[in-house]
Amino acid sequence: MPDVVRSAVFRASDFVWGPWTTPIGPVPGPLMILLILAGLYLTIRTGVVQVRRFPEAARTIVPEQAAGAAGALSPFQAFMTALAASIGTGNIAGVATAIVSGGPGALFWIWAYGFIAMAIKFAEAVLGMSFRVARAGGSSSGPMYYLRDGLRAPKLAAVFAGVAGLAALFTTPFTQPNSMAVVLKSQFNVPTWAAGVAIAVLTWLVIIGGVGSIGRAAEKLSPLKVGLYFAGGLFVILSHASEIPGVIALVFREAFSFRAAMGSSAGLGIVMAMRYGLARGIYANEAGYGTAAVAYGTAKSASPTQQGLNAVIEVFVVSFVTSSISALTILVSGVWQSGLTSTAVVAQAFNTAIPVAGGWVVAFCAFLFGYTTLIGWAYYGEQFFEYLFGKRVTVPYRWIYCLLIPIGAVASVETVWAWGDLMNGLQVFPNLVGLIGLSGVVAAAARAPVTKSGR
């Protein structure tokens, strides 16, 4: 990528996310502020649904399928598809980058956003179900439908579909293969171009079969990747148990420090921790993107509330389990200051407790994380472009999506993530308009009961 283009990508990403330099000092960018305010508003509007109904959400994590309900996937498959798409290499590489670039305090902001993100994603899932459009063989859903039919803003719906479609097509095939290729190179010396080609072929084999094929793959792979990564990460953390109290104290201290742990100038510490914590936090759990509306809207269910509760559990797993595992392993092991970044630094952390094999675990998990995210986001992008151009765009889109994967695998790590931040950030703006404008529908669903039949 030419230097002038790379520089423009970084400037645009920093403009959206911040920090902005002002006469009173550095301040967060507009997207950070909007996401925090929207999350707080929806948390209050729903009566803190992420706390009040969390036990119920945990008990009904595998809901029954409603007979005769529209949709292409079972409710559990829809949940696993959403989980597959959101638990990607952003939970490994993205979180690691946040800690390396923003310091340990970034983890606090990942947690902070995760809490309010549960309310945001509850809203997206509820509205995705409430305003989905039935069609032969399933349904179509996403923010474009609740912006068009709920908010009565067809132009804004088209803007969202266009931006989100471009984000899916030109972000995920770059960020996910890039992180997968980095760890395969560091652990097995696999050339990045070869990794990219292999990943592209494997992705094509699943997405060419459509949403049914994607749902079946996600249903099998999502529990495997979460369980394996949790077990391996917990072993690493417990191997450095004596470091845990000091690391937790460091996370909270640096979250509000005016001088970042990596030596940023005075005043930038807290802003940089927020910038990277929130940016990687949203990239990890995807709350605010609107993608939850696409995934949960495919469920054969008649209960928007049930799908919303599933979304709450999804964010909890992403923000408080997998992201915490990534951050704490590199912090307790001390490798966050090693000069490594992305998946390579997490692999090094695992190797401190499980020599050689630890890196292999990370490599395998990074592959599964990235792969399932690739297939999940392929469907998201397909839905966005279908809204604008109809079914005729489906097959060309799938081919272009897969052909871009090898390019992402060999690209610069820093540039790839800056581009991902920019594109995904832009799709948040129109989606938040819909969430706030239709918050009354969300609030009603937050109070509604869920019966065993899902109705």
C-alpha cells in the first residue's frame, strides 16, 4: 500500500475514534462518545436488562424452536452464528493490540464497554427480529429493515447497507486472515501468502452453500473454539497466579492514569487506554455494528425478547471471557512489553506456561476464531448488498469476498487494523440512530416474558 494511502487511513481512523487534540487537552473521538452515551441510554431505557434478566438469559441459552416461525436457522444456530462472527481474531489479535498500544488500562475499557454493549446488542437483536421480512426459505433482517420500516427512513437504511456492505467486504477478509497468517507464520513458519490461499479455499467451501451451511458450521465450531481457548488461557493465567493481584491493580490504575504505561505524554494515558480499549472492545463484541440484527433475525423464533437475551450472553462471553483471557495472559506473563504484537504476543504468553504447545494452541484457536468470523461476516455482507442490489449480487459477492482473503493475509498488521477501525466505525452512526429512535420497542421487549415455546 502506498505511504500516502496508508497515512490517510490512519488519519481517518484517528478522526473517527480519536483522540482529538483540543486546547484543554486530548479528548475521545466522536464515535467513542456516541457509543458510550447510546449504551448508557439503552441500559437505563431497558431497566438494566443485562443485569436484571441475566440469570434468565443464562438458563434459556438454548431456546426452543417456534413451530411455523419464519427464519432459516434454529434459534441455537442463530446464536452460534452470531457468536462465531463476533468471536474472531479481534478477541486475540485485537485485544493484544489494545494492550500493547494502549497499555493495561485498555482492558478496563474493554470491560466497561462490554457492560453497556450488552444493552446495545439486546436492542439490535430485538429490532432485527421485530422488523425482519419473511421470504421464501427464510427471512431477511438487519438494521436496514428497522431503519426503513420502523424508523421510516429509507435513505438512511440505504446508507447503512452501503457502508456496512463495504465494511464486510473490505474489512473482514483483511483483518481476520491477517491475524491468522501472523500466528501461522510465527509458530509453523507457514508463508503468509500460502496461509491466505488456504484460508480463502476453506471459506469458499462453506459460504458457497449459503446461510444453512454457515449455521451448521458455526453450531459445531463455536463451542469448540471457546472451550479450547478458555481452558488453555486459564492454565496460563493460573501458572502465573502470583502476578494476578498486581496485574488487576495495574489495569485499574492505568485505566485512569494521565501517563500511559508505555510512556505516552502527560494527558494521553487515559485517552489512549480508552481509544484502544473501546475500539478493540467494539471490534471484539460488535455491539453497535448492527450485525446482531442480521444473525438473530434468521432464527426460527417468534420471540424478539429471547433473541435479545441470547445477545446479552453473546457479549458476556466475548467481552468478559475470551477478551479477558487474551489480555490477562499477556499481562501476567509480562510479554506485553516484549515488542511483539497481534496474535504473536498471545502465542508467546501461552508458550511461557506451555512451551511450544502453547503457541500451537493459540495458532489453532486463532485459525478457528478467524475462520468462523470470516464465514459469519460473509453472510452479513451478503445481506447488506442484497438489500441494495437484489439476489443477483450474491454469487459475485461470495467470489470477490474469498479472492480478497489472500491480500489481507500479506498486508501490514497496523494498517489492516486501522482500516478495520475506520470502516466498522462508519457503519455505527446510522445504526445508533435506529436504536435510539426505536428504543420504545426495545424497552417493551425488555419487560416482556419469554415462554418455553419461544412465543
